[in-house]
Amino acid sequence: MPTPSQKPQATEPRGLLRRASVRALACALASSLASVLAIGSALAHELGAKALPESTGLRLGAGLALSQAQADQAWPAIKLPGILSNGETPVDRRGGALEHGTLDAGLRLGTHFGALLALGWHDRDPVHVEAAWLQGETAWGQDQLLLGLGRNRLPMGRLLEGGGHFDRFASMPLAKRAVLGGDWIDDGISLRWQRSHDGPWPALETLDLGVWRARSFPGGAEGPAAPAAHLRLSWGDFSFDGFGALLRPQLRGAHVQSATAAHTHDRPDCRGGLTGIFCFDGRSEVLSGSLAWVLPTTADLRLELAGLLRRDRGQLYSLNGDTDYRGSTGGGWLDLIWQYSPQIGLALRGETVRGVQTLESANALALARDAGLLGSTRIWRASASASYAPWPSLRLFAELGTDRQGTQRNNFSALRLVWTPDQLLAWHW
């Protein structure tokens, strides 16, 4: 915990600040690969199921997304008012940008063991580890059990894991950015039960139970590990993914919100000085749900819906004081997807996010200003995307959309190239 000189003492609560909003719905990579293990089947976006070879051997894969975007103002938005976030300032992607690049290597040894290393890039950011794990799996009757430890995206379902990377749309969904700070990559241990549809509960397809170190946002620099659970149900033309995690973050640092803040992915350390940062200690609950429905029409139409909710309770503090904090941040997105032909697709997306905040102390106004909670308003985005696939692994996208915060609008357009080959090289023995 910060020393008394670093963390201001709470004052007698005598003020109440509310910023209205509508309620909506595992440490860094270990020093060696041998200490970073994880479940193979939970990797997000296009790396997912094809990351490990199906038989004994080595597979090398890659992904690339390039964009050329225009917008009236900085895009994506520099800040989301009224949202308690990680304080990260996204890069302005107007002009040409490396939206996302990945390299991955998957190794399978026999039928029971596998390993994966995946590296990623965004724009001019340094290389980061997206996955590094060893995996063990075994049959359990007609079902399958997979156990692993290490760095990975938390299993939350295809829509939540894949939103914002190699997606039909160029930007990270608003709700995912606000609630999770983007992709939730952490270190942990997880057990997956992959079921057949025979026997009881035929709709239950997947169950994941894990414990994650919770050092990544919405976790903090300290605090206990966080339990998390995910299940997937499927019946007929419907599939549903539900997720929940309980965190007790300590020293969760974020940069003081500013319209002129430079792009950064740094996670400030609350154990140092509090200059330019604010911190949170307390309890956080994260819930999500997503539903996909293949519409009963002759056309290839799908409806996909995803929602996220984070509830925070605890102490918020900065150089300007300390306050009791309660807040909820939630939102989601809805996609209508029409695959006109194997090569041509159209998609519409509507998004929204907002936060509800309550701060109680004499310093509430100053803390709300530091954390970017003033000017709370519902945030909206609407976009349309058309795609053409000249080859199975290559897609070209044209996108038009608008962001709205209160009375302010930011119209944007983007041309994108997304290349996700099944594999670059493979050796089997």
C-alpha cells in the first residue's frame, strides 16, 4: 500500500457527486517460457483453434491487418468521459496504420501435450506477448479435458475475444475498451471441459474454470488472484457465451485524464509518487454475455449481440485526496451480418457504453476530474462494413461510421486489408 505521504487520508464524507449514466451489462510474462503455460483452445481471434497442429508437429502462423482511415477528429476518441478506465490514450489511427500483426508458433507432442507462443504488434507499439503456454489434454469418456497455465486471453467466447482484432470493424468495441481496457491478457491456470452433445445437458458445449493473476486491467499491481468462469451453450441456430470474474485489485494505477495526453500503454506504479496518476483499491466484478443467432431465412444472415459490465467498489485516490467510490461501467454491441456470397459480405454494427459513478467525500469533485468522470454522457457508435475476399485468407474492407458523445460527432471512414492465413509453414512427424 502507498505510504501515508503518498496516499492522502480520507476526509469526513460531506459531499456527494453523481455523474449519471445508464447501467448496462494471468504478472507479466514469466522470465522463461517454461513458467508460462495456458489452455490452448482459449486463444482469441484468428489464432484460436488453428494455433496448435492437429497432429504431432510444428505449425507457424501469422496475421496482418492494415488500415487507411480518415476522421473529423482524433480516432478512436482520446478519452471516454464518465468512464473509470485504465487511463490509456489510444494512438490516432488517421492515415495509414498497422492495425494488428501477429506471429505464432504451435507445437504438438503426441496426443496429450502442446505449446504455443504468439507475439503481437500494434502501430508503433513495442512487441508484446499475446500467448505463451504449454497445454495438456486428455479424453474423458466422449468429452475432452484441457489443462494449462500461462499467458493468454481469458476465455470469454468468440465474440468477446475476437472483437477489435482481425474483425469486420476497424476499432475496438467501445464496451470492451471501457470495461476491460481492450483485450484482457493475463497469466493464470485454467481447466476446460469440452463436451460432446451426448448425455445430459446436451446444450452445454464448453466450461472453463480458471484462476488468473489479475495484474492486467481490470486487475491491479497487487491483490489476490482472480477466479473466473466461462460457459458456452449451443442449441439449434443459437449459441450463448457467459463469463464472470471476481477481482480485488490493489494499487490499480491509471494516468490522470487529459485531452492532450500522449499515447501510452504504461501502467503507472502507485507505490511511487502519485504525480499525474490516480489509483484504486477495492473490489471489481466483471460479467459478460454474448449471443449469436443464425436467422431462419434463405439468405445467410446472422445476428450477434455482446454485452459487458464492470462494477467497482472501493477507494479512489490521487494527489487531490481520497474518496469512497462506487461505479458501474457497461455497454455492448449488436451486429447484423449478411454473407451475400463466399466472397462478399455486409455488416452493420451499433454500439453504446456508459458509466454510473458515485463518489463521497470532500474531495469528490477533484477526484472525479482526475479520473475523467466529469461530463458523463452516453457514448454511441454506428458503422457499416463491406468486405470482399479475393482469396480465402485475404479480406478487403470498406467501412463508414460515426462516433457520438453527447452533441459531438466524429465521422470516420476506413479501408482495410486483413490477411489471416491458416498457416505459413507446417511440419509433421
